[in-house]
Amino acid sequence: MKKLLLLAILMSSSLVNSHAVIIAEEFFNYTTGSQLTGANGGTGWTAPWVAQADRYEIQATTQSFPGLVSSGANAVSKFDNPSFGNGFSRAFANQTGRVWGSFTVNFAQLPTYFEVGLHETGNNNWSSLFGINGANIFANHNGSGALVNTAFAPALSTTYMMAFTYDSAGATPTTFFIDPTGLGAGLTPSGSLASASFTGTNWGVNPGIGGIKFFAANGLFTIDDVRIGTTWADVSPIPEPSTYALLALGLGALFFLRRRFAA
């Protein structure tokens, strides 16, 4: 009986403590109204954010995607003249294999061109790009003929989750997802509202991936919940069941086993 009790406790404990381990994460929990450039919070990053001054600031806004763990508080906003084009970037530890990323975005004014790029470690040379170009979304990497477009036009004042993946060692595919489904489980999303995927030759990059950059030619938008990981589950975490709920599950199983052995 003691062995059964120990087993139930261990099972509950392992479920409570199981969660994705990500490379870097940013919820933009900085002072409202402060500039993004120089901000050095979040986890897993190797340098502060670099952004054009007076273009990106922290605003108090609630931005969430169904089922996704999110900050539910501040976000970074491109808030000024919508005709200006600019971006922001940040470095993370070098990654030599597959990299996954995700973020949430809400457009107050649609840009004609919007991208998020993964960059080579130690420089600003892009290895892969994902984004919106007119009425299309795209996935691209730095090999010849590696651009793929899919028709999709985002709506205003709608929070989207966008996810992407690229392998710096040369594996395929290179894919961009809009509102992916199957959060927190599996090797890839189980589906999506839209996606663009390149499955041809990927030359990879050396030494690896070490940075992310957002850029918009124009438009106004907010971004939150930026994550970088090595698996789909890393960048699509779902809320964990509470400790008490899992303990109740374990004790219920124990009670069932006790009655069965007593019968």
C-alpha cells in the first residue's frame, strides 16, 4: 500500500513540474511609457533590446491568444507615425539546430510589409524571414529560390499568434504559422489558420542562430509573448493544471486501487 501511495505522489509531482524549457522569453513587463531600446528584462537573452528611439514603447494593453500562457499585461507598441519603417532586435545564445519561435501581434493599422527574422550569431545577417507582404504571408531562408507565399490578410484589432521554425543545420522545412493549433503538444502544430512552408534545399548557417529581429515598413501594432525554443512545445506553453487538482487525481487513483485490492 505504501508503494501505491508513493507512486501516486510521484506521478502528481512529475505532472506539476513538467513544462517546456525555452531558450529565451519576453513578456515586456517594463514601465508603461518607457522606451524599448535598452530594456534588458525577460529570460534567456544575452543582450538588451535594440530599437530606434521614439518608435517602440511599452504600453499597458491586454493581449492574449486562446490557450496560450501569456503575460496579460504590457506589450511593446509601434505607436508613432504609421508611415515610418523601423524595427527592433535582440540576441540570444547560439543555436546550431532547429529553432522555433512565437509571438502575439495585434494590428491597429496594417503594414504593407511586416517581418520577423532569425539572424546568424554575432551579426545581422538573416538566415530566415517570416511575415506579411501585402495580401500574402511568407516563409524564406537565405538559400536560392527559398521564398514561399500563401494568401492571407490579417484583420485589424485581432490578436494573432504567429509561430515559425527554421533549422540552422540544414534540415527542412522552414515554416510560418498563423494561429497554430495543438498548443503545447506534438512535434509541430496540428493545424493553423494559414501557413507558408518551404521544403526545398536549406543550406543552413554557420555558426548558428543567435538573434531575432522584427521589422515593419509602416503600420501600427503591438507585440507580446515572444518566445524562442528548440521545440514546438517550448514556444506554445499551455496553462498547467493546479497542484491541488493533480493531487486530487493522484489520491483518487490511490482510492480506486485500494478498493480494488480490498475486494
